[in-house]
Amino acid sequence: MARNSRLRLVRPRALATARRAVTTRRTRPAPRPPEGTPPRAELARQARTVLADAVRIARWAAVDREADYTPPAGLEARSAQERAAAALDLTPGQVRTGWDRARLAGLVELHGATARPGWRLHAWDRDDSAVLRGWVALFDAWSLVHPAPGDVPPSAVAEVVEAVPQVLSLLQLSAGPVLVPALLDLLRQRVQELREERCEVPAQGAAAPAPGTDASADGGAADSAEGGTDGLPALLDWALDGLAAVGALTLGDGQATLTPLGNWAVWVKLEQICVAAQSPAGNIEQSAEDMLRGCARLTPGPARDEYRAWLAARTLSSAVTELLAVARGEDALLRGLAFEALRVVGAPAEAEVRAAVQEASLRPYALLWLAEYDGADPDDAPDVLTREEATWLWVDTAAAVADHGESALLVRHLDSAVQGTVPALLDEVRAVGHPRTVQVLVALAAAHPDPALAKAVRRAAFQVHTGGS
């Protein structure tokens, strides 16, 4: 009994902890936001205020037994809108707006033909980071919150949406109110640059405003239909109204000012661009495999930023195919990181991830991805795995640690096994048939300081190698 007690796993942890073990790496200190930026708790409080109605509506829909929670019904149906308006003391218009915001902020998620409460809704009261991510998702979707003027060509709307980040950068650098005419001048300049980048030549006879003239005089009379900038003043007003609607800025007296939330969000976006541009491995232009290797040294937060930047430069279908191709390779670390990147993809990856469930090497990862996608808490998601699948994933994670981590980390990985004792773990590891079983057990035996445990693990490795029992 004394001997067996030395082989007992005394501190079991959730399998999700083991899955995160290989992504716990040293990295550079996180950049500090500009001086005067409120603490995250205060920013989250402001974000909760902006999305208060959206949260109320999402929670009402989640518990309303009469509501048909399936598009195109759900809260888009008149009867559901009326019930929500009566229950929450809102107008039907406020209900429609709040429902749209809830979907854009990830408080409600669409799964095929069904809408379900998103994980951010479950974490709303306790997780400031989830709140801020939800608000940033709404901020990114500002052009969907506020419909564009109907009499403006879609191409002009798209140009303004593409140019707005420069407008926001000017507001952020100014650290105070900026007059609307100055923003309009910048918008004109950026739109012209975008057209030059696409090699668009203005129509013959069009002339740019003379240097030193006020391009906004006479309500934009300097614009001409031939020059292609007619309508920019109205589009700037639309953009500013849309950004104000999501709480990113305030308007008044012919000027615009970023709110603390807006200022923080613009700073975060600029930091992400800088990180991507300064990536030593050039991750954004690399293949999926090289990108994941470049992200391997990062902690999960910065790695997700890299994934988003990499995905933004590609069509999602090709990116998902490339990530799954890497996951099918021999490197277990890249397999785990590929599925972390697929979590950033979200809904567009669902069909291919479901198909991956049929592949033995991808099945545990795909099942965890689908569980979290369906709303399970990441710490509870491993409950969807069978004992054999959990053991296979334990070996795969151990292979990643053995290949890329330190000996001490491999020893600590023992604690994450679902089995209660080392003998039980070894029995099930031998039975599960992972191709890296021998290498993992040999590495674990070499790393573990307990002679009795190391001997048992080494014997198990020999038995797997020779096919013995």
C-alpha cells in the first residue's frame, strides 16, 4: 500500500487546464494604455451601460417559454417584440435595436436555424474581459448598427467604412474634441488615397479643391458628381452617428470627441496593428503552419490577436481548410493551436469541424470546439469526452509538452489526467493506441524525480514498444 500511495495522482485538475498548459509561456510585458485611460473595471462598467438593453432583451428571450427563438421568428417576430416590449417596458423599436446589438455583441449566437444565449451572456456579470470583448465586437460592427443613407452608392459607403479608422486615429491622437470640418478633410484625403491605391482615375473635368480652401464650405458644394466625392459630408455624419450610437464617441457643437471606451478601443486596435507589423516571424504573411509556430511563444490573448489578423487577410473557407490541414500533421502543439485559431473563426468553421469529429486524431479537439461553440463553459467542455477520448487527448497534450516544453511542465501534466492513480493512467494510456505513447512515456520517466513512478512509467513504455501486456 505504501508503494501504491507513491503512485497516486494527488492533485487532479480539469482537462481544460492541461489543454492550456502548453500555451502558458513567457512573453513580453503587455503594453500599457495611454495615461488617463480608466481601469478595465470602469471601462467594463461603461460597456455594460451601453449594452444594458441588449442584455435585458437577451436574458428575456432566453427564459421566455412562449418566444419562438428560431429565425426568422425569434425577436424579429411581431408577437415576440410586443411581449418583450411589455415585459421590459421598452418600445418595439428599442426591442429591435437591442436584439440586433445582442447578436452583434455575441450575447446571442445563431446556430443554424436556432438562436441561443451566447457565452458572453453567461459571463456578463462576472467577467470584465468578456464584457469588453462584447462591446468591441459591437464597436467593430458600427456600420451595421446605423443604416447608411439609401441614396448613396454602396461603393461610396464601403470607402467611408474603410476610411473611418483614420478618422478615429485622429480623434484618438487629438485627445479631445475635433471639429467636423477637419474630420471631413481627412475623410476626403483618405478616400482619395484608397482610390489611387486601386488605380482609379477621376472622370475628366473633375478638379480637387484648391490648396487652402475649405472643402466643407457651402455644405459640401465643392464636391462634384464627376469627382466622385459628392455625398461625403452626409456619409461622415452617418459614420459619426453610428459610432456615437455604440458609445464610441460623443457629438456636439460641430465637433466629435472619443469616449473613454472609444479611446481605449482605438488604442487596442493600433496596438494590434503594431504587434502584427513587428512580428519577428512575419506571421501575417505566413502559411498556417508557420503562423502557428510564430504564435506558439505567445500567451492566449496576444495569440488570438495574431489569429484575427491572419484570418482577416484570407477568405475564411481557405483559412479553415489550411488550419485543419495543419491539425492533421504530426506536431501535437500545432494541432492544439490550430483549434484555438478555429475558435476565433467561429460559425464559418462549424461544418468542417463537425466533419473532423470522424477523424481519430482530431476528434477530441473537435468535440471540445463544438461544446464551447454550443455555449458550454470552457472548464466544463471536457465533460463531453469519453474516458478514452480524454486519455487520447492527455497523451497528445503530453506529446506537445515533451516536444516544446520543459521537463517540469511534463511532470506537472500528470496532475491533469482523469485517472486517479498512475497505474490506472498507464493501463488506459497503453490501451488508447496513441502513436506517440512510447515517446511520451519515455520522456515522462526521464523527467520524473520519483524513482518508483519513473520505473513504472518506463516499464509501461517498454510494454507498449514490445506489444506486451
